Amino acid sequence: MKIDSIFLKKKPVLSFEIFPPKRDTAIQSIDETLAILCELNPDFISVTFGAGGSVTNNLTVELAKKIKQEYHIEPLVHLTCLNHSKAEIQQILQQLQEAEIENILALRGDRNPDVEPKQDFCYASDLIQYIKEYGDFSISGACYPECHLESKNRIEDIHNLKKKVDSGANHLISQLFFDNTIFYSYMENCKIAGIEVPVEAGIMPVVNKAQIERMVSLCGASLPEKFKRIMQKYEDKKEALFDAGMVYAINQIVDLLAHDVDGIHIFTMNNPVVAKRICDGIKNLV
């Protein structure tokens, strides 16, 4: 089933993100994690495009096939374009069609200073348009409540998002955030810009100090005072910080659901315990 069809039948939607094992690791290494996640009955599971992934050795597609064929849950395959040629993207799209995978999250991908990007795709909107013209896929895009790190301001960021939607994206997943008021303001801006496709709120339960520091560095996510106080109080108490991080994420989701969000997308970091704790905390709400 295409993800845009899921939103026509259900609201709010609940989904997970996982990443494939390292290239020198068997796909079976993730079986236990996958089994637990699938028991939680998400509406779909997104699979990131593994670092260093190639067209011929694509664990992302292999894992997506496993999710669809063995667990009968719709996979959403991440696809980056900055370091791929049109021929390489076409080959991956053919693999997805052969596996009857219908859903793609189209991303530009991060710039690597050590790798010269190929010139076929400069932006995610270029990839979205190419996929739209190539075949019958449901295309998702990413959005950034606190702006993409390369955007000058929110006006430019929303303009770029509108280009993604106009190019064919029919569903959006937000970057992680810790302050719901920022997300609500962002959604108002999207509405004013005429962006009306479903938007899932991306939630990352933060359960250790190193993870927090890494995410803030990579994504530029701001930390509200309430979150900072939690960090300061429990940063040297591993189990307490885990519990506090879970409670914060659950409370964040409860508030989002009360504001009638289209869906919740949980960045699981391949940790089924985190996903299960959250699902237990919101089981009567979705």
C-alpha cells in the first residue's frame, strides 16, 4: 500500500525509522530488532540509505524487502541523490519495482567534503521530479521545523519545501525537534505557503548524553529549558536519564496528538526497547 493511501484511511499514523546493518554484517543480524518493532504494528517502517551504500550492494533495499515480504508491513526506502548519477538512481528504482516496493523518501543527502558530488541531482526536489516521471511511486520528503542547516532563513526553507511538494512529494517527515511550539509555528507557515500534504512529526527519544550532543551538532535542534534541566539533573545517572528521556518523548507525543498532528515518526536508532516504551505510553491514543 502506498503511504499517501494510509493517511486517507487513518489519522494519526505511527511509523518507525531503522537503519540497515553495516555492509560487512549479515542482514539477519537485525532480525530480533525487526521482529520486536513489527510486533508493535506500525503503519510503515522507513529504512535509511546506509552510509557507503552502493547500487549493487544495497542493504537498504534488502532490508525493505524483508519488512514487506516477511512482516507484511509497508517499507519506506530512503534514497539520496547528491552522490548518484541518473543511471544509478534508475537502477535502484528498478530494484524497488521488482520488489514491489512503492514508497520512497527522496533526500538530497549530506555533502561530503572528501567526495565530489555528481551533477545529475542538486536538490531533493530534482530527485522527486525524476522519480515522479520514472514510475508509480508514493514519494515522501523531509522537512525542517528549525530550518535546514543550509537555509538562510525560514522563508527560504519553506520555499524549498514547497518546491518538493510541487514536484510530487505527497507526504513529509519532519527533522527531530524537542520544542513542540517550534513545530506548531512551522506548520502554520506551511499552511500559509499552501503546503497541505500530511506531515509527520519526527521524534527522537534521547536516552544518553552523547546522543543528545551528537543530534544537536548534526541537526541544529534547539533544547528548551525544561529539557536542559533534565540533562543537568540526570546526565551522570545512566538509567535515570534513560527514563527521563522516555518520559519527555512520550509527553511530547501526547501534546502533539492533542494538537491533531497527522502522524508520529519515531527515530528508533534500532533500539526496540525505546520503541516499545513509547508505544506502551501512547497505546490508547493512536
